[in-house]
Amino acid sequence: MATPVKVGVAGGEYMESVVVLEWTVKTGDAISAGQHLVTVETAKAATEIEAPCEGFLTAIFAEPGTEVSLTETLGLIGADTADTAYEGDEPATDHAPVADEASLQATTSEAVSAAESLSPPTPGGRTVASPAARRAAAMAGIDISRITPTSPTGRMKLRDLASATIMRAEIPLVPAGGLSANEAGPLKVYLSGTKTGIPVLMLHGFGADAMSWFPIERALARAHPIVRMDLPNHGKSPRRRMTRFADLAREIVDAFDALHLDEVHVLGHSLGGACALALADIRPRKVASLALLAPGGLGPVINGEFAAGLARASRPESLEQWLKLSVADTRLISPEFVGAAMSSRVDPALRAAQAQMANDLFPDGTQGFDLRPALQRVECPMRVIWGKADAVIPWQQALSAPGRAGLHLFEATGHVPQMERPEDVVAILEALFAASGGKQ
Amino acid sequence: MTMMRYAEALNSALREEMQRDPTVFMFGEDIGRYGGVFKVSKGLMEEFGENRVRDTPISEQALTAMAVTAAMSGTRPVLEIMYADFMPLTLDALVNQASVFGYLWEGQVEIPFVLRTQGGGGVGTGAQHAKSLDSFVAHVPGIKVVAPVTPADAKGLLKAAIRDPQPVVFLEHKLLYNMRGEVPDGDDVLVTIGKAKVVKEGTDVSIFATSKMVLEAEQAARELAKDGISAEVIDLRTLRPLDIGAIMASIAKTHHAVVVNEGWTFCGFAAELSASIMDHCFDDLDAPVERVAMPDMAIPYSEPLETAMLPNAAKIAAAARKALA
């Protein structure tokens, strides 16, 4: 292994490069340690570079007249005349003068501290996230170890949870003319939870998506298989026009049939509650139990502005107002929550499709479909859960449920009981599932 | 509203308070006949006489002890210390007397005095006339410390300081005296001590500053805006008691903080801001707090070197970018 000849500190501390003036030896010459090999010019003067060790000069890389950086290798000293193997730009070996060592260490420690200032430590390999990102992830039920940080520091930031960036990003307005795409393809289905047992099918509300079940999904997933579905025009499901509720119900039934499930517990919220009820009516023998959270379809009254405003909201500021309307305790609607909700609504085509859907399903601010007859026909164990501070659909519509249904009405709770009363809702559902063991 | 210079705003505050309250009087070096090195007390000796506007020999230590005892005796002295660099000479009277007497005598004595001084660099006044020793006084409980940047706040805070029952250190900056601004008319327009002000609203990063650094922060915010970064600039106005509520509200919105102070970095006021933010806003932070302050060395006389050292808009903008990276 040959030893590289370098300028090192001989170049002067203020210099980046030197000019090679003259070699006093030629390749093949025997060299003794400390022998003057080459003269270089720095800003100050001509400086002699000495041999770092004894051997034979086996290569000259920097000819007279060339400008070289202080770290470049000028030539090689080999153990014999054929020894030209060396390690590229490796720092000087222990043959280097003491001063060289010191300067190298200084440079190295500077480089290390610069790297440290950019990369936060990763004790025990844990994911490094800013406190705000960590809190927002916990609130949204997001596993931060699965997210790739975008910061050069390697630290997870709020924006990596698709909130801060989304809040700043220019979001295009809904294209004029509304829905144009009419995409084919099945509805998006997410599977989680245990492998055995009767699955719980979850159908989310208007303007949400399958991820919106996070407040109760994890608790239920401990003991049940979970099947979550994105409604058409929501989440990752295709965008296509449905002019009537019956079209939507047909989509849900088709998607359900495609899952080939023998039996399910069906859980639906708001518009998803209407879909759940329709599914229970159309596939009664497949439904072991039915739980409706502030469901649609049980009366004409709905806050039509809510559905339309939610669908159209193209900015966090406007979305926030509608989200706040959906809960009794508006502290739940933190900027992080709005950011996370907005991040799933960035696509203007999605918002346009939902705006069209709101117009089709809730014409003139009215629920244009009536599922009260279907509610009377349900025979499986059934619970209706509603918040008495619901500003979207009045809770009194729960009273149309037949006597055999269980009613759970929460004070100081808005349109999303599973978010405001997650423990209560989980307990109600567990009791319902236990009471309706199905055909097994 | 009247347009006036910062020095004129201070002058009118002093005049109005001396007209209003006969126990208010001033003393200091060259404040009377000469009208003050920065002309803050111009014309006051002519109006109020040599008893109420007194020229004194050079002895900051004696002057401060005098102010404390005069305040205990039922007057409201306003002491001018020509340069903040001389504040170390005032510290025994401030730290061992003024700040603790209220406690030692169980509130039976009030120390209503104001120590006005000016600090800061930027004009080549060298290592002994350009320092910002904010943290020397802000460190001490029992003393209030204010550092206004606008003429309006200078007037309103000085009037509030003179009327305050506790010792107040009033920090001015030599580069602010010629700054002009609208000042509300009226003898009783006070600015509450301990209240910060949002100078510019923003959503991406919060910049906290006092005194002249507020101007640098505003310039930084304009630079950042060119890159689409929305910086919020908070003028703390008071260093102690700190308006932590305003700090928390801003960080809850932006999740990023840059703290600025013209004093030294190590153990400086910016360090206190950073620690307070960590105490109160940890879970709101999306990046470590960035600190912009003076490097730990003597202030060079050479103007290019001094300029290179002083915290400025470019350094604040760079810190904001680093926080947002």
C-alpha cells in the first residue's frame, strides 16, 4: 500500500489551493523520510513538501504548473517501485507530522458537529419527531415510524403529517362545471384487526373517509376483523356520478357482495349510517347486527349548508368552520386535526365530486331519501347512537326507530359521537356484538 | 396623533410627568444644561429649574444609590445613565437595595424610580460604549425592564414606568433616537408594562424581539415574505415581566420560534426566551428554538467587523429558514 504525498498544513491556514512549482525527485527514485520532494507556491511563499515516509516515488499526479487543493494527492511513495495501490482521499496516515494530525482532528470534529447540528440524535433507533409532529400524529392515530421526514435534519415535522404543507400550499378551486370524471373500478376497502371472528364493516359519513374511524377503530380491532370502505367519491374510491341514494346503496351492496363475507356487524355514521341501513335491508341474512351513528335517511331535515360547505371547502380556514359545526366541543378541532382532514381533501376533483353528490342527495337542503320503512324492517339487533347537540341532523330523528332498537342519546355531543365519546361508543358496540353472536 | 422622533417622545413623556407630579425629578450626567447626550432632556432644566433637573458628577454607583433612597423618601426620581455599558456600576444599588427592599420591609416601602439608559451597537462606538446588557438587569426579580422600539411605545412606557411603584430599568437604543413615528396625543396615554405587541401577523414562524431588533425582525419578515414565508413579528416591549401568554399564542399558531436579542448569546436574554418557550410551548414546537444574538466576544471598534457581529435581518431570516427547513 503506497503512502500519498499531500500538501496538508504546509499550504498555509488561509489557503484553499496551491500551485505546484517543481518536483526535486522523479518516479522510481528512492526516498528517505523527511526528504524534500516537491515545492509548491502558497500566497505567502514557495513551500517545500517533505516525504512523509521512506520508500520509492511511484507516481506523480500533480505536474508543475497545476493548481491543487490542500487535500489532493500530489504523488505516491510505495514500498517498492511497483507499489501504486493507495486509498483515494484517505486522510494522512500515522506517518503524518503531528501538526497535520491536529489539524485533521480539528477539521473532523468540525464536520461532525456540523452534521450533528443538522441530524438530531436517534437514541435507540427511535423516530425523531418534533414535539408538535409527535402530538399531532398521536391525535390522528398515525404511526410516525412509517412516515419519511422531508426536513434535511431528518426530523419529522408537522408538514410530514400532511398538515403544515397542506395549509400553506396553494389549493386550486373546484373546477367550474363540477364533476367530469366518471371513473370505473371497485370501492377502496381497508382490512385490519384480528383474523377470526365476525368482521365489523364500517361505513363513514359524507365528506370523510375510512381513516375517520381512528377514534374507535384501534380499540375494536383488538378483538374483531375490521373492514373499512371508502364511499364512492370519497377517500381512494372512484369518482362517479350517482343521482339518487339508491345508486349509492347499490354501490355499497355490490362492494359488500364482492367481499364474500358470510356475516358482518355493520356500523355506519351519518350518510354511511343510511348506507348501513340500506345494506341491512337488502342483505338481511348477512347482517349480524346494525349500529347507526347519527344516521341519514330518517327524516327530511338536514343541515344542507353543512354538506355543501364541507364538500366545497378548499382551504383549512373554511373547512375548520364546518368541522367545528360537527362537534359540541370545538376544542377537538385543532389546527392539526384540520390539517389532517384537509390533507385528504386536496384533490379538487374529489371536492367537486362531493359537491355534486351533496347536491344530488340533499337537494334544497333536504334528505332526498326516506329509509324509515327500512328501519322498521330491520330484525337483527340494532343500536342507534346520537348526540343531542347534533347541529347537522337533529337527534329527534332517532325516535323513529322501532321499539326493539336500543337508543343511546348523549348530552353535550355533536354529530360525531365516535369522536366525542369514543370509549362509550366502543362499549356500546362491544355489548351489541356480544349480544348478537351470529349464526356460529 | 403627532409625528415625532423617539428622543422627542421621551422628552414629552418626561415633561408631562413632571408637570403632572411635582415629586418627579431627574438627574444624571450632562442632562441639564447640555440637554442630555442624546438631547432627551432638552429644554427641561429651563422649564423645571435646576432642582428638578440636576447635572451630576460622574459616579454611576453614587447616583443609583441616591435614586433608591430618594425613591424611598417619597419622590419619583428618573436617573439617566449615559451608556448601558456603565450599568455594572449601578448594580449594587439595583440588586442589593432597590430590588429587595420591598420584600425586606414587607411592602411598607415603595421604590418608584426609573433608570433610563441606552445601549446597542452599529455606529462604531467600540467595546465600552455599544453593549446590550439587558440580561444583567432582567435577571433580577423585583425590577421591571422595558425596551420599546417605537416613539409611541417609548412615550407610553416611560410614563407608565414613572408612575410604577417598582424600580423600572428603561432601555433605549442609540440608533432609535432619530426614528420617527406617530405618537398618540394626551397626557394619560400609557402603555402597560408587561404587554407584548404583534407588529406583523404571520403563520409560519414567530420572531420575538425587543428594541432595535424589532426593526431587524420586521426587515427579516419582509425578506422571508419574498420566498412565501409568513413570519409573525412580536415586539415583547417588556423583558420583565415577560408576556408569556403572547408568546404561547403565537407559537401555538406558527409552531416555529426565532428569538432575537442584541446582547451576548451565552446566558443572554435570548437564552431566557428560548428556555421559557421550552417550558411553556414544548408540544407546540415543530423545530428547535433558533437564537439570534451577539457572538461571545468584545464588540469591535471596526465598523465592518462590528456589522458582521451584530444580529441583523439577514441572520434572523437565516434562522427562520433553518427552523422551517
